[in-house]
Amino acid sequence: MTENANYISDISLSKSNEKVFGANSISMSLDFSIKGLIRDVFVQKNWERAYNKHDNYLRLSINLDVKNNGKVVDKIKLIRKGIFFWTRNPKINHRIWIMIVKDEEPFYPLEEEEARRQLFDFHKDLEITVESFGKGKNSISVMARVSWGKHDFIEKSQISKESNSIVIDF
């Protein structure tokens, strides 16, 4: 990877059960991290500079395409936001700080690294209905696409990567 590149790292799909017996859905977990320039420049001094220019949040759009034997059987869209705001919190030594919104819940990190982990590290539990799969062996993978717009500290970009395949036998 080049020094200024953004990429998806450590993408991993795992399943909860080896065999499915009459269940209506299959449970899986997807984990991955966004690394590179966007993570490196996501620091408090850049949040403050952006806030002063009325650039008040970073929005990540995450599209997950669940595939069975290469065919898309489910699409999932997620949104994460890092919202910059003015604070008087005595635990924070800065005027401008950040709130992370993931899965529609706000988090108020106390350190920059915690904010980066909350915004750029993903864990998603997936439930896929059995009707999406056929009899026999099914090779399931997830294509993750992440995009964001142009901001004071980062250019507009989109990155993608496919997970490992897991085999589920019906």
C-alpha cells in the first residue's frame, strides 16, 4: 500500500454453527478495520480546523453485499458519523471534540485513539434468512464497500474488499 492509501484491513467473516437444522436464519459475524491516511489524519487538531470552517462531521457509508456462491443474496447499508462539537467537559483538554454515532447510538470517547477505534473498526452480526441459500454446500462471503465525502482533512474516496468465504451445508 502507498503511504497515502486507504484500505480495508483484517476483514473476517465467521459463522455461529456448523450445520443448520430447520432454523429460519443463519447467524454470522463480520469484522474489519479501515486503515491508511483517513485514520492517520483523524486527529483533534484536524477536527478543530474543520469545525472552524463549518465542516462539522465525517460520515462513512458502509455497504455490505452478502454473497452465496458469488451471487448477491442480501444488501445491508450502515452509516457511521464522527460529529465535531464545542465542549466544556473538564475531562477533555480541548475546545472542540467528537461524538461518534454508530448503529444510531452516540458515543463520547475521551481519547483520540478511542475515537478512531469506534469510527473505523467494525463488528457486525448478520442474520441471513435460509431462503437465500440452496440445498448442499453454500459458499458465503461479504463484499464491504466504504465511502466518504471530501472534508478539510481528507479527499473523497471509496474502498472495498471481499471477506473470506465460509461454507454452510444445508
